[in-house]
Amino acid sequence: MTLPLSASAPHASGSSNGSPHMEGNGASSSTNGNVVGMSLRSATSATTTGGGGKSSENPSGGDSQLWRYPGLKKEAPRHCLRQSQFGEEQVVRLMLQELRDRGFTDSYKLLQSESGFTLEDEPIARFRSNILSGKWSEVEGALSSIGIDAHEHVTAAQFIVKRQQFLEQLEARQLKQALMILQNELSMLTDDVTQLHRLSSLLMCPTSADLRTAAEWDGSEGRSRLLVLEALQKYISPGKMVPVHRMETLFAQAMASQCSSCDQHVRAVDDNLYADHACPLPVFPKDLRIVLKGHKDEVWYVAFSPDGRYLGSTSCDKTCIVWSTRDYSIVHRLEGHEFEVACLAWSPDSKQIVSASSDRTLRLWDVNTGESLRVFSGHDETVTACKWLGDTGKIISGGMDRKVIIWNRDGEIVKQVATPRVHDLVISSDCSLLLVADDQNSVHVYDLTTLTFLYTLEEASVIMSLALSSDARYCLTVLKTGGMNMWDLSSRTRVREFKGHVQGKYVIRCAFAGLDDRLVALGSEDGSLFVWSRDTGRRLAHLEGHNSTVNACAWSSRMAVLASASDDNSICIWPAYQGAPGNVKKAKSMSPPLSSASSPAHSPSLAPSSLATDNMDDDRSMSSES
């Protein structure tokens, strides 16, 4: 067993009794209510039962139960307002733990006295105290007697203790003693050579401060001992030692369960324990729609910046526009491309944009100034897709020239791979996977770190666009024949189909939406935007506001809004609910007058991309040259 050198430290609760508040997930198992030594009073009584704590008789004759505990100097009746399916001992001990962690010392003692239960028996309490005070020999001696059953678990627990002891000796600059622990004890407890080498390298740290930095460890005076206690607890029966922060863990699990059953999950849980979580209905109310007009031709793509402050859009009018999500005013109009701009991508820090165009180039833009920083030349045909490779500073693009290219910020080609013609590409958030949709029926999956081909997903029709969930489990494929499918990449199987939209001529880009990507959104050639539940396939919203094809959509979790881009030259903002952060009053500046002389740069039958034309062999691109 290997304990990582670093771990998230729990927060102190500021408790007055010296018992720190510890963060942790706890364990999911529960006790059976038969824990020796946990009761301060005798448990034998004709009027009480164990387990659920239900009385076998009701002397009061009323609806409430009369509970009596023998063994007290003076017995006092206790009226229970309801019966519970959960054992009284378990509930009381969880309450005791929460009171102790929150520093309610007097209430903690009173509940012990009144209920007859203690949080921990004497050996466990002593074990806890010895860990927090660093009495490691006593801790080691107790490992075999506190209820750790499996031999391998005892060994793993010994490693955790010895590792902490090793680090504390190093911190105290007792190098000889630390070396002896490493050579004679730690090396006998694990076969993980990498872990042992890393620990041995810490012997070279010149100071205690350097040690804490190298080990990502906050020292004996920090919270490291609390983390040791938490790590050891998973080997001890939860009936003997209640998992850390157990009540809060149960609260979090209950909220997570409520969220998972929420079909239209668009609003974050507000940590309200008084009511069950429920997202407001209906989602995306039509009367909250905000219309943005600034482009002079069809709008082909929209994307929100990672920080939620901006919305970027691209158009057939050869420009990109940066909009402020504070009031949806125009911040910058980015001009420089010679032909239509197919798409754009935001840098992870939201400070730069890269745009891809039918003029066979990409351009890098400064969001603060609106300046064009660089032109990337290397594609021989229309560039159909571009993405940032995380925070590496690199950009990946694909085009109709059968190339996928990785660039640095200076516009230099770092790597290039031959592929089929690229209709669309997506990458996983950890930059480990690359998915490329070709001009036929296939999605080609690559290891992005090496650009090595892994496998193919086959569809029944030409794939027009892709979307990948943030956890890289689900992939959406939009088909020319009108369907949209969702694939589970873990099993490489098609798991769901979404219907209702009109598709047949144009490239329409799909998107995951909602919190945790629980929704799926797609535009339609009839001017509508559809939203479905990812997990059930149920249609949640049919949004009507455009009067021509909806080419793309994008979701912002920070703003809780969908944006849609259309051939009617407009963008619609759809707040997910009344009071959503992105539900702001429309500003006058976002609807500048348009010249009546504006005209499309190409025939409507080819908009937004001739990728979707019937004859895929005539090599037509999104460029107006086609």
C-alpha cells in the first residue's frame, strides 16, 4: 500500500475542546448497532429494544413512545415523537461526532450523559489521542488490538504510521534515526520501489522547510497527523471508530443523489438541508430570451470563455465578435480573415482566441486589445476545427486537406498527422484523447499525446459535428440524415439517440449543457433549438426564437445560459431559469443597425458549410471560392 506524499489537508473547525474538524469522505458501510463498550448504561430493559430503538410497549397510551433507560440514579421519561428505522446508537454517535467536531463541548457531554452512549470506547479514544500527539510506539502497539482484521491491512496501516514517523524524524533533523526507519522498517512493509526511492530522496533536503516542500507535507505541527488518522480509519471497523465527518458525508451523498435524479440539472445545489434539491421548471423559459445582433451575415459558431465573462461568435461576414456577458454589449469586432470564419476556441485563461477560417488560416487574437497577434499558415484547404491543448500553449486544428496540425503560440508547426478529411474534432479535457470526424461515417480516436490511432466508431451516415463530455465518457455525433447519437466511450457502444430536430443540408454543431453535462443541446434547420436529458433522452425544451437554421449552440455553467447562433444573423441567449446569472437586461449597444445592403457571401444552399453537400467528392469547402 502506498500513501501519497501529498493530501488535501482538512480544515480546522475552531472547536473549543481541542478536537479539530476533519474533512473526509468517510465510509459507506454502517454498523449493526452491537458495539461493545459504547453505552454508559445497562442495555437490559423490558421497555426498550436495540436496533431501531423502538419500544415494545407504550405506557403513555398516546402516539409517542415512552422510553426508559435503567441504571440511572433517577430515571426520567423521554418522549419520542416518532419511530425510526435507524438504530438509536448509530444516530446518537453521529450526533456526538458532529457536536464534537463543531466545538459544542457542553452539548457533547450532555448528550453522552442523557443518551448513555459514547462516541468511542477507551482504547479507540486513546488510539486517536496517541496519533494526534505523535506517540508512535503506542500507536504501533495498538494496531493489532483495535480491530484491523486482514494481515495486509495491518501491514498497510503500519506503513502509514512508519512513513509519518520517518518524516517527523527528518523534520527534527534526526537523520540517522530516519534512515534506520527507512532501511529497517519501511522497506519491509512495501514492495513499491518508486515510493521508497522518493522517500529516500527526502534525506537530501537541507532544511525542514525544504523537506515540507519536497514531500508536499505540512509537518508535525500542521494537519499531517489528522491525515494519518483519516488514512488509518478505513482499516478500522466503522462500528468502533466512526468515519470522519460521517454526518456531513451522508448529507453530501443525499444531495448528490437528488442531483442525479434531477432530469433538468441546470442550477447548482445551494447546500440547503431544509428542502430537497429541485431545479426550477420549466428550464429555459422562452420569455427570458435575449437577442444579440452585431453580425452582418450568418452566425456559424458561438463559445463562452472559460471564466464566463465573454461570448465569442464567428460569422460568414469574415469576423469574430467578442461580447461581454455582463450586459451582452460588443467588446471587440475581430477583423482580418479573408473568408468566412468557421469556428473559434478560447485559451484556458480566457485571454486569447484562436479562429479558423475558410481562407485556410488560423488567427490568434488578444482578447484585451482585440489585436490580431499572429496568422497560422499550413493548411491547404478550409480549416474546419480548432482547440487549445489545455494550458500547454499549443493549438490543434483540422481541415479538409486531410491534416491535423499541432501549433505553438508562435504559429510554428509542432506536429502534423495525416488523417481523413476533418469535419470536426474534439479533445478530452485532460488532453489525452483526440476524436476526429471524417467526411464519411467514422469517428477516429487517437491517443493525443502520441497521435497514435486507437479505434474507430462507425455511424450509418456522414457525421457533421462532434461533442465530448467533460469527463470524456460520452461523445455526441450529429448525422447528416437527421439523427444525433450518444456513444459511451468506455464501452464503445451507442447508448442513446436524440430526435426531433431537422437536419439534412447544413453543418449543425451540438453541445453538452447543464451542470455535469447532464443536458444535450442541438440546433435545427427549422430555426429551433432543442434540449434533451442526456441520461433519459427526454426532450426538455423546444426553443423557438430564430427564423432560420440554428448552426451552433454553447452552454455556460457560470452564467447558466445557452447561446445559439443562426443563419438569421443573430445570437439568442437562453437563461436556464429566472434569476440565472446570465439573465441580464438587454443593452442597447448590442443591436447596432445593419446595412440593408448586407448580403450572404454564398448561396444559402451551401450555408454554413459545403461539407454537407450531397456530392462529397467535388472537394468543395466553406470558402466563398467554392
